[in-house]
Amino acid sequence: MGQQLLNAIFFGSIYALFAVGYTLVFGILDILNLAHSAVFMFGAAITYSLVVNHGQSFWVACVLGVGACAVMGLVIEHVCLRPLRRRRAPPIAALISTIGLALIIVAAIEQGRPGTFFAWLWVDGANSVSFPPAAVPNPTWHVAGLTLEASRIAIIPISIVLMLVLGYVMRYTQVGRGLRAVAENPRAARLMGLNVDRMITLTLVISSALGGVAGILFGVSLGDISPYIGRDNVEVRGLAVIVLGGMGSIPGAVVGGYLLGLIELIALLARGSSARDGIAFAALFLMLVLRPQGLFGAQLREKV
Amino acid sequence: MDFITQLLTDPIGFYNSHTLLIANIGINSILAASMFVVLYSGQLSLAAPGFMAIGAYTSVLMELYWRTPLALDIAAGTALASVVALLVGLSVLRLRGVFLAIATIGFIEALRLGVILNLPITGEGLGLQNPKADPLGGVNMVLVALVLVVFLLWRLTKGRLGHAWSAIRQDELAAMSQGIDVARYKMLAFILSAALAAFAGGLEAHLNFFVDPGDAQYGVTRAVQVLTFAVLGGSGNIFGPVVGALFLTTLPEILRFQGFNYRDIVSGVILIAVIIFRPQGIVGRGGLAIIRPRWWPRAQVSAPSPG
């Protein structure tokens, strides 16, 4: 029971960290960035590849992995979103272009086998791999019948610190004010002399870097890195989290993440593992029907 | 390239050797048409795979247990899906945009992971065997059904119902002030869309010997795929989604070269390129403006994509 509660908190942290990036983009652009789960996977895959195939130390690999995800944020903005903004396309078009990018990222990793064009990126094809135990420092303690692995425990402070920093930046700094202004009204923000394109680029870079951190933490502590971890573990759950917390709200995404972890735990204890996901989605559905603005959302805006 | 060569030089041989692909195009087109109905009335609903699952499981189970004729099976599946759509619609249709999309995702995943994977009668995670399936004969039925569905929707969008949907999509408040019963017309669109999806599901179950409750079949992956058909093709008129389904279902086959492993990458690049250069869809607003001769009359109503 204690161990499972710990797991729930651990999964909750991953969901929260992932969903913060999701909700940041939604809050500012009103667009669901469906490439976010691919970026999550990309971070884990790049870090693994740097450690195992390129012989880098784990910490260097982490930094480079997060950096690669930040660059992927630039790609999302310049390839998928900016051309559509220029053409004043409906928001749904951005949904499709980010799906296209997610398809490309997953396929590139999936095709990475020795001797192929993507071998420098990834060599395990569609297989699931895990970090060799020697590569990652991971002391393990046994306290009161609980197994505490450093990699899992570390996730909680890392997530909380990152989210606090993000919250501080959004609330108290000049950049954060700019971002909130763009979220409120891009046109007015531009008239006030803000560089809206740069703000949006920054949003995507931050969001993708957070997604990458979540992916690395997931890959390290679960020992499951494959081209499909984003799609299978966080893509839809991330949606559930941002809805539970309120679309576009950062504290909401954090609370929603832990709430989803808790709901899954309760479902697991009550009905067994086969019902876990079903109950989580039923909760999502009920939440939307009963309180569409989420726990922390403002009054729902009249928007299509 | 064999694919296109054969299509151009030997259409009958092509039809006989690609029955499965043609049947898939037909099924996907009907699904895209189901998505079209909700998009045309301004609702971003992703519930199609859920209703598809209801149609497929109902028809196969009736076949297995009661040995009823196929037409009755599919009709029962469609009817059941319509009833479920009424109940679901009552609770979710006041949501808009992305919220509706996520609520319907919650519905389909709760149905798939919570109900279908946990009921003994649906074979749980193992799926259902359907020994009466007819993959070869079914294709003609699918094509006839597709033509009927497209004709029906084409007529509907030209009529009173279509104009009401169009008005709601463009401005719900304005539509309401013109005396259009917004809630009722939205509900009609939702139910019609569910019925079409269940119909497609029943047909698809008849084409395969096995009903598989996987994500790619009745989950979010399928929902996103169907949405892509409709948006990429353009949801301003019924032909857009059909063109989108045709294009995206055929694309992987066209890209199937010997020793070419980057199919998905090229598909992704093409997807992004098409949506960037034609954000309103392939058959979107302004339709075939590029190839239309000057003397051809312009379309009167411009229909932007919803969303």
C-alpha cells in the first residue's frame, strides 16, 4: 500500500511535468501540441543513445537530451505553427501539422537500426531498452518495508522545483508578463511592442524542454525506453491531466497530474489493473461534463 | 511505382489484387464522412471510433449468438450506437472545441478500456472471432454503401438541415438569434455521425475475421486518423473528407518501394506540407481554384473549416 502510494506520487510527478508543457502551449496559443508526447519520447531516446551508443556520461547526456528537445521546440514552431499563423489557418490545422511532426519523430526513432540513415540517433528499432545499471547512479534504500530508489525519489523534488521556477517566471518576471500578455490577446500584445513570434517560440522551447525532462525521468526510473513510450503512457493521459486541472492553468496541471496518479491508484486497488485506465478516462469524462473549466480553470470562455 | 502503373494500365487486375485496400478506402471514407457531419455543424467530436466499436461488436455478437442476417446485424449496431449517441450527446454537447474533443476521447477510451476490455462477452483483450466474415464479397457492399452515404450527405448539406448546421458552425449565437434550434441540430449531427460510424464499424467487422479491441482500431489513434482524413481533405463539403481518406489510405501503398524504410517519415512530411499549403484542406474553400477555367462559375458559399 505504501509502495503503491509512492508509485502514484511518482507517476503523478511525471504526468504533471509532462502536462505543464502541454498546458503552457495551450494557454498561450490555444493549440493542442500533439507532438509533445513525441518530444517526451525523443528526450528519453536521445539521452539513452548518448549514454549507451556514444559513450557520454549520464549527466552530459541529460543536458544534451534536454537541449535536443528544446531544439525540437524550435522545429515545432518554425515548421508546424508559424507557417500556419502566417496564413491565418484555423487552429485545427495546427493540430494536424503537429500530428505530422509526431509521426516523423516516432518514425525516425523507429527506423534507427545499425546501418540505417538514423543509426547515429538510435539503434534499437522498435525495441524497448533500459539504461545499463552501471551508467546511471541509482542508490536504493529500504525503509520501513518500502523500496526507495534514488531515481524515483529524485523525480518528485525535480518536478516540484521546475514547476515552482516556471510559476515564478510566469508570474513575476518581464518575460512571464510578456507571455501572459500574448496569451490574453496576441494582437494587443503586438501593438504594445511585444515580439509575439519570439514569445511563442520561447513558449515552445520551454514546453518541449520540460517534456524532454519528463521523458528522461520516465526512461531512467521505469527502465522502458522505446519509440512508443510517449504515445502509450502520456499522450492521452496528458490531456486528462490538463482537463482535470483546467485548460491552460499551470498549477492546475500540477494538481491534475497528482490527481490522475491518485485516481489510477484507487482504480487499481478497487478493480485491478485491467480497469485502471478505463476508470481514469471515465473520471476525465465526468469531470468535463460536471465541471468543464477544471479545478483551477477560470470561467469558460465563449469560444469555438 | 508498380502500384500506379498497374492502376493505369490494368484497372480490373488492380481491383482484383487490391480488394483489401479498396475496402479500407471505402470504410475510411465512410468514417471520414461521419467526422464530416460533426465538423460541418461546428463540433470537434472525436467519438467516431467508440461508436464504430459499438457497431462492430453488436453486429458480430448478434451473428455469433443469434445467427441473424447481416443487414439486421448492422442495422441493430447502428440503432444501438444512435441511442448511445443520444445519451452521450445529452451530456457532452454543451462543450465546445477542444473540450468536446477531449470529452469524446474520454468516452471512447472509457468504453474501450473500461467496458470492452472487461466484459466476458466481448472476449476482453483477446477480441472476437468472426467466422462468417467475407473479405472478398464485402468490398462491393462497402463501395455501394459509400456511394449512398456520400449522396445522402451531399443532399443533406444542400438542404435545410445542412444550412442550419453551416449557420451553427459559422456563428452559434447568430444562428440562435435567427431562430435555429441549436441544441437540436447539434444533437442531430452527433447522432447521424454516430450512426455512420457504427455503420462503418459493422461493415468493417464483416470484412475481417477478427474484431480487435486495439488502440489502432477503436482508440485515440483511430480517432486522430479519422480527424486527419476530414481536415486534410477539407470539411467544407462532403467530397473533401472522402478525398482525404482516399489520399491518406493510398499514400502508404504508393510509398511502398522495395527496401524503402522511411514511409512514415515521408507520410509525415507530406501531411505537414499539405496542411501548410492548403490549411482549408485539399478540397477546401476555393476548391479547385488552381485548375478551374476562368469561365466556370465560382462557388457561391465559402465554407471555412471549423475549429
